[in-house]
Amino acid sequence: MSAIFTRVKDKLASMPYYRANQYAQLLGIDENTLMAMHRGLNKFSADYQRVLKQTGFNADIAAKQSN
């Protein structure tokens, strides 16, 4: 899923903003998220992964427990 998101982010970032915004709306991506994507999520992603690791969060375990 993250690979798909990264490819979409890269594609939208290569477009003029007005066009990227049109595609983002079609994909259900709000403008704030699009702006964050244009600014770059690499640092945010690394920080987020670090916090998850520090807290011991495991998405696979959480998904199994939710059932």
C-alpha cells in the first residue's frame, strides 16, 4: 500500500498544482493532504515509523485483534 501511495505522490508532485488537485479530488485526497504530499512526507514518514517502533505498535497484530 505504501508503494502505491508513494507512486501516486510522485506522479501528483510532477504535475502543475491545479491539475494535481483535480486528480487528487477524483482519488478522494483532500487539499491539505495534497499540500503535504507536495511538501514531502519522507521526514514525516520516518518520524512516524520511529514513534510506532518506540511504542511497540504492530499493525498486523492490531488488525488480527480487531477481528
